[in-house]
Amino acid sequence: MRLGIVIPSYNEEENVEELVKEILVALKSYDFELAFVNDGSKDKTGELVDRLARTHEKIEAIHHETNKGYAEALKTGFNNGISKGMDAILIMDSDLTHDPKDIPKFIKSFNEGADIVVGSRYVPGGGMTNVPPRRVFISKTANFMFRVILGLKVKDVSSGFRGYKREVLENIRIQSDSFQIHVELTTKAARSGYIIKEVPIMLENRRMGTSSFNLSKVAMKYVKLVIRLRLKRNT
């Protein structure tokens, strides 16, 4: 299968080169293309991904002139992968919190029939290392809420390390504008009968750089999304 990897990046100059090295080692025997979506970075991320794209034929650099946010960066990457006829599109973070060695697990699950593959912290073999206890508590609480209120069987609904078959992205209308995009896609895909599988991952706290994740804003967007999706199911 042809795998497209989308990596949204904002001010990640300390991490992108190391991430590429690890991906190239992990996927040396696989057919893939990698697209960095530089989302208006103010540091040297744009220059670095351009240089990486010139050096490696499997790497592409896409740039937003201004910071449009996580969801818009993903939509740009999705559209790019769809236009190139990728069979599946995998998303991972650019801050080295996701281990490229796990990517073959996703490919195996796609080949076995999955439409969506979620890298899960909450299935046997998965977990988190060096993540602050407050964030662990909030993540577990939020995912419990997603499962109960939205009726989902997926244990790690909010995971940002995941992949979608092309037809899922072609057929589901995305309305989210932030990190809740994966909750929306998972919920709509489950209701449409798509096959969702989880593979274990170990999420590592970022090694370098500063996170742009705003917990309070994201939490509020999650609440609004859950209400909207719940109401839609009842209408």
C-alpha cells in the first residue's frame, strides 16, 4: 500500500531532523511519502523542512504563510495525500512524542482490513512515559467521557498518532478547527460503519522545544464538540 505521512509542524526546529532520521530507519522497506505541513512557524522549521525535502525524494514541504492551527494543517495534509492517490494517510506529531518504530503496526492493521488505525495509550502494551500526572488524568477522564457520551468503543479517542484510509477522509465532512478533529472523525466513522482498530503505542513527553497546546481552550472545544455530536445522534 502507498502510505502518506502528514506531520503538522509549528516551531519545531529542534525536532524535525531527528524525526526524519528515525522515520527513514523505521520505514526503509516500505512505500511511503512524508509531507511536513509547516504551519506558519516563526523559527527555522520552514528552512529545515525545505532542506530535508531537497535531500530526500520521499519528503515534501508544504507551507502555510501564517499559523492556521492544527486542524487546518491536517486538512492541508489530507488533501495533499488524497490528490496523490495515497491508500492511507498517517498523522503523527513533530515533537518526537510518537515513535516511528510503531508505524509498521499501523500498516499491518490497514492490510488486515482496518479503515482507521488508532495509536492507543490505553490498550495492553500502550502507555505514557514522563507525562505530567495532571495531563494523564485529564486525558483519561476525557477519553472516558468520549466513550460514555458518544457511545464509542475506542479507548484512545483523542490520540493524535493515527491513520485513515483515503476513502474515510473522502467521505466524511470535517467541521472541527482544532485538536478535536480526531474525536469528530472517529465518531462519524464509527457511526458510518468503518472498521476502527487500535494498536499499542508508548507516548513520550516531548524531549525538546515548547508545546503550543493550550489545555483550557482544547478542553472547551472538546465539550462543545461532544454536545454537538451527542445532539446530532439524538435527532
